Amino acid sequence: MMLLRAGIGRLAWRNLWRNRRRTLIMLLAVVVGVWAMVFMSAMMRGMVDEMVRNGLDQLPGEVQIHHRDYRDDPSVVNSIAPPAGDLLAALQQPPVSAWSARVRVPAMVSSAHGSRGVTLLGVDPAAERALGSAPRTMVAGRFLDGVDDRGVVLGQRLVERLETGLGKRVVIMSQDPDNNVADRGVRVVGIYSARLPGDEERFVYGGRAAIQELLGIGHQVSEVAVIGDGYRAVAPWAARVAAAAPELEVLSWRQLDPFLDAMLTLQDGFALVFMVVVFQALSFGLVNTLAMAVFERVREIGLMQALGMRPGLVLQQVLLESVFLLGLGLALGNALAWLSIKPLESGIDLSSVARGMEMFAMGSILYPALDWRDMLLSTVVVLGLGLLASLIPAWRAARLDPVRALNSH
Amino acid sequence: MNISARLAWRNLWRHSRRTWLTVGAMVFCNALLVFLIAVQLDSYRMMIDNTLGAFTGHLQVQRAGYHEDQRMQQTVPAVAALADKVRRQPGVSAAAGRAMAYALASSEQRSFGILVTGVQPDAEPSVSTYPGLVSAGRYLDGSEAAEIVIGAVLARNLKLGLGDELTFLGSGRDGGIAAGVATVVGIVDSGIAEVDRGVAQIPLGYFQQTFFMGDSGHSVVARVDELDHTDAVVASLRRQLAADSELVVLDWDTLQPGLREAIQTDMISAWFMYAVLIVLVALSVLNTQLMSVLERTREFGVMLALGMRPGRLGRLVMLETLLMATLGLALGALVGAAVVYYFSVFGFSYPGMAEAAAKFNLPPRLYPQVSALAVFWGPVTVFAGALLASLYPALKLLRMEPVAAMRAV
């Protein structure tokens, strides 16, 4: 029986190459289809990853802790005490890898030439760096050098709009908890650029202690941003942190930004839909090719059946031909996808449509992300649906009546 | 029907299953393309309409440089008179003058940095949808009274209700301090947090007094009858205003550069998918036609030996493809149009679309329209692809040797 199996395999392989040109064209179609599936998935995955990364940068953190009223009313009044006791203990436990307590209040920044409404962040520079939410690129000057730093760091676009510059003074206006205007002239010690140009106009950084003093809120903060070991699985440790701070609102990024959550969920669905659609377009050609191959061999199949070959083996043989064809196409298609994505992984420059990308919450460089799960999915889709489609011609071949088949021409 | 056409038609149905499978691939691909392109066109149209209709308008007249720097001093003199002039332009359906200033808005309990817009209460509703979104109270009513309409989130954050007073503090055109106290007469609730946080509108006359603007403003916003006519209207306005070199006419693409780029980005990924589908169908056609040529080698050999010109045989094969592709085009366009029609009545949506749509000013359900462009764009491309694919088998015929062909197996 083993011998027979091996024989069938060899037969199927040889049959495949009897009409070389036809097989090659079909193979080309499978390769193009598989390449497109994997390539497109890598692009989409890259886009969504980038969206989520930018989103998390903006939030920032995978989990945020606030006063229960802060999100609805982001005022200095809704501040919280810095983490202590149970909460502090929970934040020092893995998988939490970094956290930062920050003051975050609406404010006005004015220069001699104009004023803008901004979000003022009072931060601890070391903690922000650990969190990965400190500005990545300083265009001029330096980032804050400690919580007591009395200077401010502005985004490049804001500096342009206010016509100010490094070393110049600007006035920051906000309110203290008693609704008195709290203002102070401060020096611009650094200018940063952000991945999303809109952020450059929105966020102004100052030393935490200096801002707390300006606002008169003692050691209180507006939010605590926390990150763990990867944004896809935050729920378990977010729950543990929440249990340690029952009086506060502890939310994961999925709750903070439903858009990102929806995108991440959508992505996997889209990848599958795209693959199935491409396969559908392929399947017509596949069935056609196999049907033709069977049709040409009607007499031959009849003869083999007359000599005692079971219909089951005929079915197997046709299916094997299909598997060989698809398997070869999958291997070549995946290899081609890998070869075409690898050189692009350092990033595709899309700065010509940067402002459009910003509408998608993305920076101007797209990093395709090749994931073995997409390759696996394409294999499952192509082989699974491919065998299903091949059943029709295979079934017809197996059910041929030997006598009639032998007499056909 | 001439002899070639009849011959081609009959040849097609010698293998009716194979022909139907190839036509099926075309119909599937065409119907899918019709549907996708209709959804795409509709979402682009909505994106443009909703984004521009909300506030930006189709074109604006501003002082040169204001769009980049947004400085208080870059004013348009006699803005109301200019708005009247723009409104009288052929092709312009509405126009309104505006002025803008950043200010610190304070209620008794809270302060926020906001962008205050001075609007012409009688003209603004025709260029922007915000006035129509007043959910409590009323819109400004044409007076120069100290009244303000604010967004719902801003109202909540400032803890203001109808009839309450809001103080705003900013700098006037001359750089001096400008301050005013206005009564909240209306609250705009659009459901989009960014809008509801940002809207703060006061009558233009009152704005001009408070910020020492005289009769000037910062822009004239206009809507045109038809989006496609924007360029023509912009050109004629530019000619009219050529005398005043300080003023520039900006079209929506300049005002909202992200919009066109977002559409372009989306187009690129959409076209990648379309191209893959078209290539797969073309390969399927190529395979079918090549097979049908190869299996008729002897027949063609005989025809050549009887004196038929190779060119005519090539045309015969092309004609077969043409008939097949026409069938695919007609059926595909029909099925696609039917699908689009169904969704134009019942709407189209998928899970997670609402979150994604809100980001691009889109409604949660799309109602794609059946249009000639949507119905024929894709299918005609597939048609051309199929004809192109059959060139290879047709050209093969030109080099066929009658004697060798007749001896072929």
C-alpha cells in the first residue's frame, strides 16, 4: 500500500508537468495571489502597528490612572495623590515595566506675537524616557533635566506659530484649584519634533515639581501612565492595578481609545477577507486547469480503472496534483513576499502624502511588518479552499465509467 | 453576423464548462470591483463634503501668509463687504466673513485656552454645519451683542450653562490685551469630541470691537455649487482680486491638504488590490485561451493548409476572447450594479466601521450610489486585461507551420 501511495504521488507530479505551459501559467497565478496576500497583510499590519504605536505615544501608556472625573473634566481640580502604598506596590510588580506620574492640564502659552491653547505636561524626564513618551527628536536645545527644571520644551510648529525660539521667554497661563489664573514667564530650553505634526502644537513639557508649584497643587498629579510587556495583552495586569486603587479610574488603552481597539480587531478580519477574495479569483482558474487536465486524460483514466485502479485512488491522484501545484505556488509566493518585504522593512517613505497619513494617525514612514501568522493564514486559506475547489474535477474523474471513458476520443 | 463572429461564438461553446468558468472569474472580479469602487467613491465624496461642509468651505480668501502663520495681524480689510462681493460671484452659493483669535476662556470655576471665531450670524449657517447643530438655546441672531455659542464639551469643562457668562482674555490686533464678557446663548453638540471642545463663536461685529479689528477679519469662506467647479471659481476670483496683491484665494486642497492625501493613500492600497484581481483574471483568460489554441492545433493546421491567413486565425482567437470578455463585462457590471443598488437602499456597514468612520467625518453607514463611473471603471479594465492576455495565444498562431501542426497529437 505504501508503495502504491508513493506511486500515486509520482504519477501526480509527472502528470502536472505533462502540459508544462499550462501548469506554469497556473503556478504564476498562484504565486501572484499568494504574494499579494502576504504582501498586503504585511503592509496592513505595518499600518495598524504604527497607528497603535502612535496612539499609545499620544495617550501615553498602555494603562492610565486618573481621578474619576478627570477624563470628562481635565482640570487641575481633579488631581490625585502620587502613587503610594498598595498602588505603588502594584506598579513595582512585573509585568509593569515603567510608569510615570504627570501633571496634565489645559493652558495658554503666549509670546510677544501671539498665544495658543495647549496641553501643559509637568513630567519627570527620567520616568518619561523609561515610558518612551519623551519626545524622540530634539531639534534644538535639550529636554528637561529633572523634575525641578523651570524651563519648558515646545514643539517646533508651536515655536514657529508663536515666533519665539530657543532661549526666549514665553508666558504660561493656567488656573490653580481655586480658579485663580496662575501664570509665569518661562524660558524655552528645548524644541522637539514629533511623529505627528499636530502633537508639536499641542504638548508643552515642563518639570513636574516646577509645574506643581506654579499650579499650587503640592505633590498632586493628573495622571499616571503605565506600560507593561506588550500592548496586546494588558487586561490581566490592568485589573491588578485597578484592584490596588479602587477609588481611582484605571483604564487600558483599549478603553481609552476605542478607535485603536477597533482598528486592531478589524485588521485580522480584513486580512482574512482579502485572502479569501484573492483566492476566489484564483479558484476559477484552478478548477479550470484541473478540469482540463482530467478531460484530456479521460481515456487514460478509463484504462487505469479498467485495469483495477480504485476510484478513490483516481480522486487522490487529482487532488495530489492540485496540492503539488498549490504547495509549489505557496512556497514560491511566500518566498517572493519575504524577498520583497525584507528590503522595505527599514521603512517606506510616504512623506509626499504625510498630511494624509496624519489623518490616519500615522507618521510619514510606513514599516511593513511581515508576520509568520499571515504566512500561515495564507497557506491555510489557499490549501484548504484549494482542496475544496479541486474536489469537483477530482470527483468527476473518479466517477468516470471505465467503458465509456475508454471509448471516448 | 459574419462568418468569423459565428465561428468564434461556436468555438466558445465547444467547452461550455471551461468558458463559463472563465466568464465566472470575470463576473466575480467585475462585480467585486463595481462594489468596491462604488463604496470608495461614496466614502471619498462624503469625506470631502462632510469635512469641508463642517467649517472649512470650498475656498477661502485670506491675507497672504495667514494660512501658514495664522497671525492676528494678517487681516483682510472690510471683510463683510468682501464677503458680499464673493457671494455675488457666479458659481458661489454662499460666503461669509470670519475672524479668529486665541484666548483664555474662563468661567467662574475653570479656564481653558480656546480659539474664538467671529462670524456673521446671518451668513455663517450657509457655509458651515455647526450652527445647525445647536442642541440647546439658539444660534447667534445677527446682532453685535456680547453673545457666544460654544461646544457641548467646552461648556461641560467650563461648567457653563445657557445664560451664564464667559470671560475671554487674549491679545488684540495691536498686540494689546483684549478682553470681553459674553453670555452663552447656544450650545453646539455634534457628537464629535474635537468639535464640541473647539467651537466658540461670537458675532463678527462684537469680535471686531473686542479685538480692535476695525472692519477687518481673517477670512472669507465660500461654498461653490459643485465641487468640480471649485477650480474655475477660484481662478475667476483670483482675476477679480488681482488688484489687491495682499489677498490670496485658497482652494480646499490648500486649506485641508490632509484630505486629498488621505484619499490618495487609500487609493494606492485599493488599486493594489484591484491590480492583483485583474492580473489573476487575466492569467485565467490566458490559460484558457492558450489551452483552446493548443488543443485545436491540428484543426488550425488544416485551416492554414486550406489557405486561411494566419492573421485571420489570430483575429479569430481575439474575437473569441472579445466575446467572452463582453459577456463577463455585461454580467459583471449587471451583478455589481445590483449589489450596489441593494446597499444604496439598505446601507453598508461592517463591525468596527463606526469608530473608523468617525475619524474621517463619515457616517456609520454608507449608501454607495450606482454611477456609470463606478459600474464601468473596473469591468472595462478587466476587459482590456483579458484582451491583452489573449494576445500571446493569438500571436502564437502567426508562427504556426501548417504541416507540423497537422501532425501534432
